[in-house]
Amino acid sequence: MRITALFFAYLLICLLLAALLTYPLLAAGWFELPPRRVMGRLAQGFMLLGFWPFLCLTGLANRTALGFDLHRPAFLRRVAGGWLLGLAMLGPVLALLVALGVRVPVLWGPTLAARLLAAAATALLAGLLIALLEETFFRGALYRALRRRGGARAAACWSALLYALVHFLKPHDLPPGTVLDWGSTCWLVQGVFTGLWRWEHLDSLSSLFAAGVLLALLRERCGHIAWGIGLHAGWVFVIQVGRRATWADPQAPLAGLTGSYDGIIGWLAAAWLLLLLWPWWRWARGRTDPVPDPPPT
């Protein structure tokens, strides 16, 4: 838990630095964007800029700790294989949601094919980038730091918990008519955390937690994050293309199977991921001894 708190503190410091700059930059006219977007982008920038120094301070600045300890061709082959596996894992969830009427295919039009092709290309690139960054942070650095001190199950759960929570730590729009100043900037920071305690997020939070545990145990089994990057990117591809090829029907009798986060992951996805996760969880039962860092070569 202490290690998870350390990584959370790093993310929190990046957010607070972003908050300190949001009001001055907008007041100076540098950006013409909503304050929440400026704060979010600044926080992401600080996270990227500070990531390597943070890894050096925690002793994780090496390929083995981050899960990249494979030759490039072998690593890329596993990423590709993981991507196909990700499609095969989450694709049936989307198909079942369509079959149950929870999501409805968009009507065919003369530009639909071109729009879906563009969406697929964007989803492929975005999925790979998101997966690379998140897997390096959560299943690379965080999981390795936790695994130094505890068993596989505990490391998987703590890393998955922070992974799931971070998806809901986002600034929100200011109330209409609110003038941006230091007071409203504090309101933006406060809103980042209040969204965590909304019950409607529980289904998506459960799905993300199950996904995080599965990805962590995959890293434990393989010793690297290549499969996890591919799997994660495949999931993002299905979600992003699915959101453009279908629309959510809130009046559907089984609309509660999806969550409010992206309209696809929810209780159905959580149940499916838990079913897939169960054999991995049983396999990790005996892996309780901490794994120390390998000796320097």
C-alpha cells in the first residue's frame, strides 16, 4: 500500500502543478480552451516530463523493471499477438451488447465506411499510445515496485486499484457563469476527487479493476509487458470503434449492463473479465514471495 501511495502522490503532485499554472496561463490569454482541458493537458505533460526522474528516484529506471526485457522483434510480435487477443476478448462483449439492443448500429450512409475507416486508424494509433504509456506506468513500474515487497496477488490488486481510480480523476467543467480565478481553480481540483464517489461509476470501475488485475498477472506470467500492451491496445480499439459504429440506447431494458464511462465497459464486461481472470488468479496463489531486483551486470 505504501508503494501505491507513493505513485499516487506523484500523480497528485503533477495535478497540483497543473492547477497552479492553469489560471495564470488562461488569464494571460495563452489558451482558448475550457479550464478543465488546460488543467488536464498540463497534468499529463508534467507526468510525462517527470516520469523518468521519478523512475530514477525509485530505482526502476531499467528495462527489466519496466517489463521491456525482450529483443525488439520478439517484443513487437507479442504486442501484435496481444492486440489480436484483445479484439477476441472484448469483441464478443460489444457483439452481445448489440444483440441485446443495449447498443444500436448506426444507420448506413454514403460516408459511413470512410468515417469508420478513419475511426479505426485513429483507434489503432491511440490504442497503442495509451497502452504503451499506461502499461509502462502501472504494469511496468508500479507492479514491479510492489512485487519487490509482496506477492503477485497483492501487487496485482494494488496496481489495478490505482489504475481503475485514475480513470475517474479528471477535472470537470466549471458551473455556467463562473469566472476563473484561484477560488474556481481550487473547485476544479476538488472536483477531480468528488467524481470518484459517484455510484454510477461502480460498474465501469469494477471493469477497469478486473482488467488491471488481468494485465498485472499477465505481466507476472510472461515477465514483460509486451502482451499487455497489445491486449490493452486491442481493448481500446474495440471500445473506440464500437462507440463510433454503434450508439447507446438508454431506454433498452438491459442498459444497465454498460457503464457511464464509455458506454461499453460495465457489469457485462466486468463479469466476462472476471471469468477470464479466474484461472490466472488461481495460478498466482502460490506466488507469495517477493521478487528482488536482479543483480547488476
